[in-house]
Amino acid sequence: MTEKKYFVLMNKGKDTAQVFHSRQPRGAALKAATRGVTEIHLRERGTNRIHVFKGWKEKVAKGANAPDWLPDMINKANVKKLRIDRN
């Protein structure tokens, strides 16, 4: 089983205080998109890679098996990977 990796959210080429951990960069990007970030640059700790994503949120209907307390329309995060930069 692979270990979780740490991804630091970057803003204008500088690291921020937000660190996401996930096994894949897409999982960390989804967490950032959930918080409303649209231009997502994630620096992978311990490597020279910066994963670049485009993120957005959509209002969608809740699933058929969703609990009753959940509202009818929920926010769903989506991301699209654009590239990997090397520094």
C-alpha cells in the first residue's frame, strides 16, 4: 500500500500555509477545489514537481442513497489536470 503524499498549495509562485495530503495529486486538487480555489498549483513535497489543475464547483442533485438531512442540491468539486511543471 502506498503512503500518502503531501501537496502544498501555491499562490503566485509562493507557498501558502495550506497543505493537503492524498495518495494522488488529483485528490489534493479536489480538496482545494472544494474550498473554492480555481487555479490550483500543488507543489509535491520532496520532489521537484508542481501539479497544475483547473478547478470548479457545480450544484448537483443529491444521490438516491443520500441521507434525508442532506439538501436536495449539493456542491460537487471537479478538477482538470493541465500540466506538471518542474522547478
